[in-house]
Amino acid sequence: MATVMWEVRAVEGRQDDLLAWVLDRVPAGAQVYRSSDGEPRLVVIDPSGTAAESLAGAPDELAARPAHAWSFDRV
């Protein structure tokens, strides 16, 4: 299965709440990153390829826009 990169932008001031929501649902073995440039973004890198499914439906009150997911194959 392909690795999935999942990305979402949080509503201003709600990044910690969105992070808690993500951490509660992220697949085992996935890595979660928070933007270090001040933008309220979260990224999940999931080698199991299931993050897009387990993180589908981020709450509208936490996500500034719908999440995006991309699949990648290891080279």
C-alpha cells in the first residue's frame, strides 16, 4: 500500500484542538507534524496508507478548509 500524506489547516486559534482530534484518530506508526512557520497546519505521514480514511471528516469548527491527502510510492 502507498504511503499517505494528509494535510489540514486549522481554524485560527484551534490548532491544539485539531491536533488533539488528529492524535485521537491517527493510525499507529504514522508521524504527525505541526507547521513551524506560524501557519496553523498539521501534516500526517502514514506508511500504512490508511490516514485519509481514519482522519476523514475533520470537524468544520476545527478545520479552516477541507483536508487534502496524497498517496506516494517509495522509490
